[in-house]
Amino acid sequence: MSRAARFLVIAAAWALPVAWLVVGLLLRPSDGTVVWSPPLSGGPGWGGSLPVTETYGTTPLEVDDRITEVDGRPVRDWLSGAASDRRAVGDDVTYTVVQVGASGLGQEFQRTVTLHRFPVAAALREDLPVVVTGLLLMLAGGVAFFVRPELGAARSFLGAMTLIPAGLASTRWGVGAIDLAGGRGLWPHVTSEVLCALGLGLAVLSAVTLRAPPGRLEARPWILPVALLLPFAGYAAWAVGRSLTVDGPEQTRSLLSVAVPAAVLAVPAVLLALASGYRDAPGREARLAVRLALLVLAAGLAARLLLGDLPELVAGDPVIPWDALMLLLAAPVVAGLVVAVVGYRLDAIEPAVRRAVTQGAVAAVVGAAFVAVASTVGLATDASVGPILAGGAVALVVLPLAVAVQRGVRRVVYGDRDLPRTVVSALRRLDATTGTTEALTETLTLLSRRLRLSHAVIEVPAGSGEDVVLASVGEPQGRQPVSVELVVGGVRLGSLHLEVAPDRDPFGRGDRRLLEDVGAEVGTLVQAVLANSELQRSRQEIVTAREEERRRLRRDLHDGLGPSLAVLAMRLESAHELVESDPEQAAEVVAGLADLARDEIAEVRRLVDGLRPAALDQLGLVSALRQRAAQHELTAGDGAVVWTVDADDSVEPLPAAVEVAAYRIVVEAVTNAVKHSGARACTVTLRRDGTDLHVRVRDDGHGLVAGSPAGVGLFSMRERAQEVGGVCTVTSDARGTTVEARLPLRLDGGLDGGLDGG
């Protein structure tokens, strides 16, 4: 549906209640009175007189007047239809009224009223909260339909929210005394009541179809008539019951009340339909929408009961005037219903509403308990309950203020010790990706300010085993600091030392949770800062290694291959000059150049192998190592170290960097065994698990000399493992030496690693 079509539908829907109010109110004579109140509302009934419940505009009649005669005819005659007369604007009508004074005695008066148009402007001003409530309902229905016009629930919701406000013409501005005595009659009142009841039926239909599976109405066509007729079933039961129990004017009044009996059945039906829809909701979003609608409706009804009906029953008046109460409740309820119908941000709004309803329920239970206790005390002491309730209300207002003042004073004296969440939240907002010193200094500065510290220090272990200061703020004042261990993932990263300012109270047992939370957050920050620092250092090492490799390659090309190629070029020129004069000499020169060219080709291969062994690209890691072992056995002769490679087929394929690192470590370990261990055999084992490649080189030599420093080869293996984020360890005893390396198959891990000699 296009935007223009949606606007037209909404405008037509809104025009219905507005047009009906204009027709029902302006096109009739009025005496400025309303004598109608629904029987279920507890208002004064009709008997031998009509009670004036409300007046609008200028009229000599007053609220609480009881009209006994109109133009000399008793009210019963007018209600029974025995008397009839046509009234028009400008006619003078005489009313006989009875006013009950403070003494309880009634006095009879004659009032002459000149009929006029209904004072719509005065009624709108006096009933502004009710009018705004009706406009809110109409706006809510329009918004829901405009956003989701394809939903049956949105269409039903639009109809309900536009028809229910039509009941204003019968509830607030309903039957006047002149309407019963020859005015417009009762048909406008009945029409308004029927329209309101029909709106309630559409509300039931909207609840049934809210987030229902597609095709529910087509599969169950009886839902539509049942939902629309359900409120009228409530009225029918009411009418039959009242016809059997009352007669005369009060029976007429009961039969004129359609909307309220319809609501008595429609509202529980809406709640039951939502509960059933929540049980049968096809998905999470549908479940959230139905639950949100159920929550806001239940909360609105509970608030009306607690703030209006129960106080009126106990004390005679609601806590908040009815008009203002309905406006306050209508705004959040219809907003929640619109969100449920259109499905707007349900993941965020529904949990917030659920928490608010839960907190409100707790407050209501506490308030009800207080009212019960106050009533009991009043009965036991014969005291008035009103002052007790007023004192409780004042206490509820003053208590949060007192708590806020107390919290402010404690915050000034002790800082944020009582607010660990505030401190932790502030620590979480710090950026650990800044420089090491800046991030940790900012952390300690924040703690010093929030916890009123004079000195704060972060220490981390050094290579010597002692802790060194990583960052500090302030100066020590001689008080005993509190130490908090910084442990993350079971690994101790260091310690945090906090010294409270001399004019502040030291930390106590009650601050243990705060210190634990602070230690956890600072530990995480220290871990991130150290990891960032290690990453920067690793990057610098990578850049340095790359530049050193480039320098070596340039040196080899410039000092080795370059001059050799220059000599080759000069000899080729000499051979070219000898081709005509001395061919035999030229042939000898060319033959010598072939040997030189083969030497240069070998040099180029050596340079290429220095970058990445060619055998790895041609054969793979396992086959390359086995080829190297076979070549070693052929060239070394008898009595040389024999080394073998033990690996299964699951080892490969491997990342290129891991292949090079493993190859270099194995070759270096075997070379060390050949040169220094006096071994007869050496075994290379390669194993792969889900995350790492495990390399093990074991010889049967005499092992390392105790106390001897690690050589260049050991450090080379360590660096090879570190470059890919792995670990290399060396162990040695009288039975030989073992080199073990763990190389991660994923190269996005940390760049930590090490080599332990022993």
C-alpha cells in the first residue's frame, strides 16, 4: 500500500469519531447538563429523579441537583414515554430540582433554562485529559497502521483505537436531562455505546491476530465474528440480568449501558488471547511482541486498580483524579502496544519494560503492605488513616533524597569505595592500545582520584625474578599500602599497590569486593598493555630481521655474484675478439667460462636456499628432511651420525612459515649433534595435533657440558620458534640431548616463546 493510500485510510478512520461527536453534540438542543453515569461505575441511579452529574457552559442547574419534574411533568412520565414534546434551541424549559443541604434536608426549587447548542469548547476545556487520551488512542492506531499496513493486527488496532474514543459522546458528554424530555432522544447515546463496544471487539481481534501464524483467519473464519460479537455477548448477559432484578427508570438506565458491560468481558478476553498467542508464538520476535503487549496491559490494569479503584473503595477518592490517571496510564500503555504491533526494537524495549513492571510490582506490594499496616494501626488506636498514609508518602519522597545526600557525603569523604561498579566502568573505558606508560599512568591516576589515594604502583616480574615498577602515580606518605595480585587466567602478571591518603580512612574488610574488582580490571588492562608492547617489540624485530636479510642478500650479490658476473662478461669479450684471430684460444676461453658459469649457478642456488630451501617447495617438509638425511649419509661416509625422520601422512600440508621454521630447527639441531655431541644416531620426530606442529630431535651423544653458555645455534632455534609464536626447549643428560619445539599452525597468536636450557 502506498503512502498516500495509508494516509487516506487513517484520515477516514479518524474522521469517524470526530464527525460523530459533531453530529451527536452540536445538532441537538442542550440544557448544559449530563445526567448519565454507567451503573457499574457506582454513580447515582435513576428513580423518581435524575441526578445532575456534570454541567457545561452557562446553566442555572448545578452538579448534585436532582431533577424531579420537567415543565411540570414527573421524570417517570418522561422516561416511560407517556409524555412527549419537541424541543428546539431557544426554548425555555422549567425544571423542578431538589438540592440536599449540609443538614441532609432537601429543598425544592424551580429553574428555568433556555436551551442552546451543546458548549463543545467548554466541554473540551474541562475534560482536556479525557480528550487528550482519546487523541492518543487515535494517534497510536494511525502510527501502527502506517508502519505495518499489511498486518491484520495493525488494521484491527486502527479500528479499535478510532471507535473506542467515539464513546466520549455517551460517557462524558452523554444523556442530558432535556434529551429525556423531548430533546434529541436516546439514539445518539446508544449509537456511541455500540460504536465503543464494536471498538472493543476489534481490540479482541487485534489481540488474537497479533504475531499469529500467517493464514490463521483463513483457516479459522469463525474467529472474526466471535471476536466482534464477544463484547455484545457481555452486554446481552448484563441486560438480561438487570431486566430480572430492577425495573422502572433504573432498568432503562441499565439497558442504555452497553460499553461498560462489553468491556467487562472484552478486557479479560484480550488478556486471554495474548496469553494464548504467547504460548503459540511461531518465533522469538513474535513471543517478545505478544509478551510486551501482555505486560503493558496487565501493568496498566494493575496501576488503575492500585491507584484508582482500591483507594476509592477504601477512602472514597482515588490517589490521582480519574481523568489525570487515565491520561498517565494511556500514554505508556498505547506506546507499548504500538511497539508490539509494529515490532520496533523489541530486543531492547521488551526487557526494559519487563524490568520496569517487575520493579513496579515490588513497589506496589510494599505500598499495599504499608497501607494494610497503617489501616490496622488506625483501627487499633482509633486514629485517622489519612495522616499515616500522608506521612508514609512524605517518607517515600524524603528517603531517596536522604540516601542521595548520604551517598554524596560519603563520596566526598571516601571517594567511590561504595560504588565499585562506577570505578570498574571507568576502568573499562580506558584505552589499552595507547603507549604502555600512558595507559597505565592514566589507570593509576583514575584510581587515585576515585579512591582518594596518595600513591599507586603497578609492578610486574622481571627476568631476574624480582618485580619492577611498570608505572606509578603520586608519592608514598608512609602508610602501609594494600597489595592486590593481578591474576588473569590463572597467570600472575604482577601486583597493584594502593596507599590511601593520610587524611582518609584505610581500606577495610568491606572494601574487599572493590579491590577484587579493581584488581581484575587492572590485570586485564596490564595484560593488554604488555601484549601490545610485546607486539610492538616483535614488529620491530621483524622489521630488523627483514632489513638484515636484505643487507646480507645485497652483500652476497655485490661482493660475490656481482664480481663473478663481471669477470664472466670480460672473458666473453676476450673470447669474442679471439674468434677470428685465434679460434683455438677462443675455444679454450669459452670452455673455462662454462666452469665459471656453473659456479655462479651454484652460488645463485645458495642464495635462493638462504631465502627459503627449494626442497620445501618441491618436496614438502617431511620429504625434504628425508632427502637431507640421505645426502648427509652419502657425503659423510662411514662412522658419521645417522639420522632418520619419523612422521606420518597427517603432518602435511603446513603453513609456509611453519615449514621453514621446522626445517631450520631440525637442520640446526642435527648439525649441533654432528659437530658437538659425539652421537652415533639422531632421530627426528614430527607430530601434528589440532593446533600445533610438534618437532622433536633426539641424539644419543654425551649431552651438553654443564654450565656452558648457550651457543649461536641454540639462540637461532629459539628465534625461529618465536617468529611463528612457538616455543623451543632443550634438555640434556648423559644419555643425549633432546630439542623440542611447538609451532602453532595458526600464526595469529601471541609472539611469546622461549628456550630453556638444562
